[in-house]
Amino acid sequence: MTNVAAAAKPMTLQERILQIDHIQARRFSKLTGEALEIASEGIIRHLRACARMDVNPDASAVREIIDDALNGRRVFAEVSNDLLAA
């Protein structure tokens, strides 16, 4: 018998948010325009940070990112390489 590893199916951001919290996935699906862009960027940054630290994404953090996107606020700060070197 041959062990064949199944290729992981690429997952959309919507599907990934649905795994975290169905309520936030529903809220995210209703976003459009700039709010969608802000929320997408913030959530992707949150997911990457969680992956780096090997922790599960936080539903309340996703909720806050969506809330702030609806208010036109980017809550994530740009981190320069200078700060990382300090």
C-alpha cells in the first residue's frame, strides 16, 4: 500500500475566518470597499502572527479588526526593520 499525501486545498480568507468564528465570518462577508481591504489586511496579519507564535487565532481579535475596519481605522502598525533590529 502506498502512502500518498493529499495536497492541501488552498483556503480562502472567508473559509479561514469561518473556522475561527462563524459570526465574524458572516460579518466579514458583508464588507465592501475600503472596509473589506482594511479588514482583510488586518486579519491576514493576525493569522500570520498567530502562525509564527504557534497559537490559535483569536475570534475577539478578528471581531475588533472588523469593527475598526468598519470605522475606517487600521489598527495594525507598520513595523520597520529598524525597530526589529533594536
